[in-house]
Amino acid sequence: MTKSTPTPPTIDGAALLNEVEAFHRRFNIFPTEAAYVAVALWDAHAHLLDCFDSTPRLAFLSPEPGSGKSRALEIVETLVPRPMVAVNASAPALFRAVSGPDGRPTILFDEIDTVFGPKAGDNEELRGFLNAGHRRTGVTYRCVGDSQTVTPFPSYTAVAVAGLGSLPDTILTRSVIIRMRRRARNETIEPFRARLHEKEGMALRDRLAAWAEQARGWVMGAWPEMPEGVTDRPADVWEPLLAIADAAGGDWPKRAREACVALVKASQANDKGSLGVRLLTDLRDHVMVGIDRLPTVAILDRLNALDDAPWADLNGKPLDNRRLSRMLGEYVTADGDPVASRNMRTSGGILKGYFSVDLHDAWTRYCPPPQTGAPESPLLPLQPLQPSSEATSA
């Protein structure tokens, strides 16, 4: 029995996405051309969630207010199915809405910085909901009723957020990140008036829904080709958007992949990783460059002197040897032993310090590629240090 070929959509998907993009351009100033492409594809993907294994979060972030984040959510609201606007909503309210009788909403979470900002606490329950709902299989378990029966609540739903500052790393890595800016004096947009313009957006929403139904057979089970270098979590994030672009046709497959590369590179450039990865990277790129060992006191001096680094002020205190030991002890050497300071002979006597050979495995596994791109050279002892029998046997 041969597999039937899906009926091609009769609605011109490329032309429709062009209209969605143009609608955003009337009211939103995004920082790059790639952002317009990504947001239009995200709007469309919200109509086809059941076709994908995951849904990317869409994050409009900025360092200052008045950057157009809330307006971006307003326009998205007119284009996606069953929009649910939330501000400071609780995790129980959201997962009950997702599993409610009215169907899966598209959650638009404004002022997300009030939830995850520096004064808001960790909000682990909401973070867990947003992380779990990235995957179609994601559920949230709660005890329900007098008998406290463990009940799974589906969490899978499209979520767009807007806020000041940043987000927890676990959410950022599941997001298409649009870093908004205040509008320059020479940048003009059309004022958005809900009574005038909502109907236009909703008409586009209805046409997106109709196209989605026609394109469902093409999108279901699609495995879009990823741009070179886009793998792992970024590939999970972009797979639904590239599938939408391929189904729409026209120049959207090309534009989508260009946008994918641009925004993934931008997110990597802004992503310092966890504090531990930042420590490993600074040790590799700034502190232990070309040397095979360094006393702890010298490592701390160099780290705390780095510009644009957090080490001189960690909650009001500089990095000290106890915290350095604790942070590096989370990683292991190539032999599987925790990274730890060792004795080393110097011109001033025996001091505790760290050897590059102990850090090399962690550097390889956790740090981004070196920015210089230069080939690795053999590590040389720091000039004031003298080889020790311990180093020779290591």
C-alpha cells in the first residue's frame, strides 16, 4: 500500500506570510530583518502545534522600558489562536488553562521580569512549567481532590514573553530571542489602535488558520534541513519554524535559514552560559593562556582584574579561593576526578594552584570555541614557576 501524497495547499503560504510580516512592520520596529522573519514564522507555527515535537518560546527582551516589547505582544495577539494575555500569572493558573475545556491557548506573558527579575525570586514552579511545555510530551503533575490523586496536566503550548533584562538560562535556550531597542528618531511606525487594527490582524489570523489546515499534511512529520552548525537545542527551537517556511515556499525557506543562522549566532554571542562555564572560559581565554599551571593567588588576582567580568563583585564580594575551589570542583578531569588545586613548586616555595591539564577536558566539553580560531599550541610553564616532580608525573 503506497503512502498518499498530501494535497498541496491552495492558499499561497508565501504571500500570506509576506502579509503577516508587513503587518508587523506597520507597528513594530524590530532590531534586525531576521527578527521580522522569525516572528512571522512563529505566528504561523502557533496554528500547527500538534505537528511538532516542540514549540520555541518567543522572547522580546530589552535593557530599558519603552522599547516596543508590549506592542510586539499586542500584534502577536491578533495573529495567533486563542491568545491568553498574562501578567504575573501563576504556574497553576497557566497549566490549568492549557488543559482546560476551551482548548490550548497561546500564552502571551508580558512583564516577565516581574517573575524572573532580580527582585522576584526564582519562581521555580513557573520556570518548570515553561520548560516542560516546550515539548509536546511535557506535563505538570499535581495532587487533585480529597484523595490527593496524582494527576498529569498537559503543559505543551506556545508561549511568547516580553520583559526587561534577561531570563533564566533554561528558558533562553528554548527561545527565539528578539532583543528590542528604543525607536530611533528616524524610525517611524504607524500608531496601533486596537479598534481600528485588531480586525485586520484577526482577518490574517483566520487566513493563517485556513492555510495551516491545508498545510498540515506537509508539515506533519517534516524534517527540515538545518543550516550548517545549527544542532542540539537551537535545532529543536528552529525546526518548527523552518518546517513552516518550507511548507509556505517562495523565498521563505531561504530567508528562514538566514534568519536562523543570524539569530542563533546573536544568542550565542550574548550567552555567557552559567557562571561555571563563564569561569572555565575566562580561565582558558584570559588567565591561563599558554601556561600549564598557575597558583591560586595569581588566578584570583587575574580573574578579579578582568573588565566586564563578574568576579570582582559576586553579591558584593570578590571571588575567593574557597568559592573558586567549590566551583571548579563541580567539573572533572579527563580521568574523572574532581578538578582540585594541587601543590606546585614556585620560586617562592610550594603553593597551591591549578594545572591546565586538569581543566582541559572541561574546557573541551563546556566552553564555546575560542574566538581567535588559532590552532592550539603546546602549553608552556609560566616563567616564574619551576617544574615539580608532581607535575612531571601528572
